[in-house]
Amino acid sequence: MALVMALGIMVVLAISGTTVVYYTTTGSRSASVSQGSQTAYNLAEAGMNNALSVLENATDPRVSTLLPSTTVTLPGGTATYSGTIDSNYVWTLTATGQVHNPAGGSTLRRTIHRGVTVFGINDGANGSSWSRFYQDSTSSCLTIDNTTFVTNVATRGDLCLRNSGAITGANTTVDVGGNVSIQGPDTSNGPRSPSAASGTSWTNPTNVYTSNNVYATYSISSGGTTNALTATGFGFSIPSAAIVRGIEVSIERKGSSSNSLRDYDVYIKKSGCTDPCGSDRSTSTYYGTSDSSQNHGSSSDLWGKTWTAADINSTSFGVYYRVHNYAGSSVTASIDQITITVTYANDTNGIGASGSSVLQANIGGTCTYNAQSAHTPCTSTDHVYAGTITSTPAASNQALSMPQVDYSYWWANAKPGPKHFCTNQNPGLSTSFFDNDAGSTTGPNGSIYVNGEMAPSNSSYDCEVWENGQLVGELKWNHTTHRLDIKGVIFVDGNFRFDNDGEIIHYYGRANIMSSRDDEIDALVCAGGDTDSNGNPTGLTYATSCYPNMSSWDPTQNMMVLMSEMPNEYDQGGTHCSGSYPNCVDGYLPSGFQGIMYSTSDCLIHQNFRDSGPVICNTITLPDESGGDPTFYSFPYLGNLTDGQRYSDVQTATHFELVIGSSDG
């Protein structure tokens, strides 16, 4: 019995051992096949990477023959890849990895596919080219007058800083293709009295030093003219680099009878210039019988001559003066005092300041500070203070180019725009809002001359464009909450206007708003703002607007890019107000913009307009006005560009971007 039981146990164990060997062998084969399949997949991925590398390194990724079927041998097997491109410039890439089947069956293969879309890229489609104040024209000087910039400034032409105009900021870079001219504000020195005077037949000519009713006199016969009375030694000491702006001479005089005496001539005296020198500044006013002062010249009159500081400071600088008697009898001329006032450009700001340099200044031409001669390289003597100063020629300075925008492409592809109207019901806009002849034209032609107000005070609208369940474009205005929602690229074959003086507009979202005509801002257009739980701006009073903190906006969340093809104007509007900042600024409702202003034409920014954001135009005019000057604030770096800033028509593009889809393997 024990023997039988032992034999039974041995048989069971033998069967069990055979089963273990069978299943172990099967599991090993299965694991080998699985590992081989993974290897094949890895080879397919390697082949896909080769295909992507071909596209990414191609000068023109649109060429359909770039990716013929190609097999490469790799460790562990082979990879075969190929690609086809359709009429929309979308590549379909295929890659197959192959390995030997370790189980002895057919070759193991894994195939994957990936889509790659080719986009056309605008020239200058990078954050640096958009994050600056830039003038593209070389025909006019970019003039910064009584305004301070705290951001990167670039101009392909000349740069002119006038009066208190300045560029500051430790991280600021200044790029100039042409010359830099820096001239300080006008300063008057005078009136100053002479220390020397002479004149043949004049009695006591030195009495003209002071106004004390003690006179230099001359008895003039009927129809006669005096000899010259000259006054010099005025003791000026204006700075050697000063630019002389104007000379004004004041003569305090009277006659012994009225309606008899008049100036015969009044000239300036200049070293090296023979009397009478320059242009005559006599007047036709008759002398009275009591003292009165007559001015000759002005703060902007150079008397027909060119002047240096040394000319003005010379002891021979002065006045040459004669009187004529128009009476029928002898008349006495009495001169109480002669004075001169000189107006000249004084010390000023510039690019950076002593002890507060900008980061870098790259200047292709010369530098001129006030009356100093033009020279290179620019230095602190020229009031150019920078951590690094280079004399980089314009042709070698990549910063001196304007980022390009493809208006024709976006006319056809903007959503909403001329070819893609709102898809939602009852948008509150007419079908001709974006274009009134898009059906019969092939590009923008400015057919809408005046499109009207984008933020009307008494009506709202809601335009949305949906594709495949996704919101791809939006232009939505709520006049009650003063909220403007924007998304995508929006194109109007006319103009965009925020023209309600002093109106506060809070915009939300990121979008390009393109116009084939012009833009105008008289309102205060803020990027985002204080919101309630529903995302609506709170308060909407001047005290809660963006005016007191213009630099504080986040372009990754809210960024409006205004683009136009015709001249733009950004000003303060004309509505008067009373009160104090920020409700009322110098008697006008506040206006300003947080965003980007771009035009292939010219931009006028004036009055008390406040701006935080880049300005990129053909020319930029910043007139010095009595009503006030614009203020430019710092702004965040704009590295994350919108589609309208980046993309162009693929068919005509010269630069490209590949957008790689996910793999289906």
C-alpha cells in the first residue's frame, strides 16, 4: 500500500513538473514577442523622428518630395518612414518599425502616423520685435520731446531728444540706424546791460548802462541821421555746448517831440563781422516824449547770422544802433538803457543718465549734443549713458526691422471677419459690419469708410464664431458693465474707434483687431480689471480704472493688438471735466490704452494720452503741445504672441512654423 501511494505521488509530481515546463516556455515566448513589439514601436518612433527632422531642417517644408519612402537600419531592426502633404499644407507622416520575431513567426511590425501642419510665419514674429517703441521710417527723425520713455526704443532713421525728452531704464535697449541728436530745453539769460558804449557826437553814451532817467543824447537836425551808438561787453557766459536759439535787444528811448524820431537801423555786433552786421531789426514806431522800451528780435531770432557760445560770450558782442529824424526841425534823441537777452539750449536729459545707465545703446550714425560737433562713437559726453555702447551699422542691426503683418491673409481668414461672419444667433451686428463688399472682392479695400463706435454707450452686441464645438473668435460688448470680450483675429475692412471721450472700457481676452483703415482712441481702454464672481468689472468708476496703475496688466491673459493700414490718432478727446486725478486730468476726461498699437502707416500720440504697451508704426509723431504731453509707462514683455502677429499665408510665406499633432500609434 505504501509502495502504491509512493508511485502515485511520483506520477503526480512528474505531471506537475511537465506542466511547469510547458507554461514557462510559453510565457517566455510571449514575453519575447511583447518585447519585440515594443522594440518595433520604438523603431517606428525613431523613424518618425527622422521624418520630423527632415521637415524641421528643410528650407521650405511645403515641398511634397521631401519625404519619399526611406528605410534605415537601426540597432534591433529597421525603420521605414514617408510623408504626404495635402493642399492645405498638412503633412501625414507614416513610420513603420520592423524586428525579427523571436518566436520564429512572421516579422514583427508597428506602424504609427502623425499629422504636421505647416504655418506661414510673418517676418519679425518674436517677442523682442513686438516689445518696444519702434519707428520704421528713415525719412523723419523719431522725436521725443518733453516725454520720458522707460522701455526699449528703436528707429531705422534718426533719433532726436528735445527739451526734457529722455530714455531711461536699467533694462532698456536703444537701437538707432541713423544719427542721435540731443538738445536741451531753452533757457534765457538776461536781460543783461553793457559795460562799454560809444558813439561819435553822442553825449554821455555810457549812460545807457542802467535805466535811471539819465540819458545818452543826440541832437538830430531836420531829416538827419545819427552816427552809430554801439553798446558791448554784456558779460554773457553761456555754456560752451549751448545752441543759441535767439537774441532780443531792448532799447529804452524817447524824443524831444512826438512823431519825429524812428529807428534808422538796429543791428547786432558780432566778432569778425563788419558793422552793420547781420539783418536789420529796426521798427517803424515813432518815439514818444516819455520813456518806452522797444524790443528788437526775439527768443527765436538769430538776426540772419549763425552763433556759437563763444560769439555771445565775447566782449565785442553787442548792439549797433542809429536814429533818423523825420521832423522839419531839430529833435533830440534820448536813450536811457540798452539790454540784451539771449535764449539758448541748456543742459538736458538724454539716453540714460549719469549713475543710471540704460542697458545698451546701438547707434549706427553720429551723436550730437547741443552745439557740439557730430562724432562717433557716442559717449557720456553726448549724454548717452549705457552699460554697452556700440556703433552698429543699421544694415547689421537685426533689431531695426518692423514686424510684418499679412492683412490680405487675415482679411480672408479672420473669425469674425469679412469671410466669416458670426455663427451665433442674433449677434446684434449687421452682416455688413466687417465688410460690405467681401463677396465681390479678393482682399481688403477699406470699403467701410466709417464703421462707428466699437463700445457704444447705449447698445450691446455679441458676435461669436464656433467651429467643431469650439469658440474660435469673439467680439462682445456689454454697454451696462462696460466689458468687451475679445478672442482670435478680428478684421474690419474699415476702422476701429473707441471714440467716446473718457469712457472706461475693460477688455478681456487676447485678440488682434485689424482694420484696413485707421484706429482712434479717445477712451480709457483697460486690459482686464477688478471683477466680481461672475467676471464682470466692479465699480466702473474712474477711481477703479486702470489709470492709476497703467503698467499693471498681464498680456498672457488680456492683450489687445490694434493693427491698421492707415494713419492713427491717440489723444485725449475734447470733453472737459472738473475735479482731480484720476477722475479728471488737466481739465479733460482721462484716456489711455493698455495693449499694442501697430500701423503700417503713421501714428499721432498727443495731448494727455497715457500708454502702456508697444507702439510700432511707420512714423510716430509726439507733438509738444501746450495742453500737455503723453505719458508712456513700462509694460510687460510680450513673448506670447497672438495668431495675427505670428501667422501669414502659407502659399506666399518665406518663413514657416510646424505644428506637430499627436501620434496615433
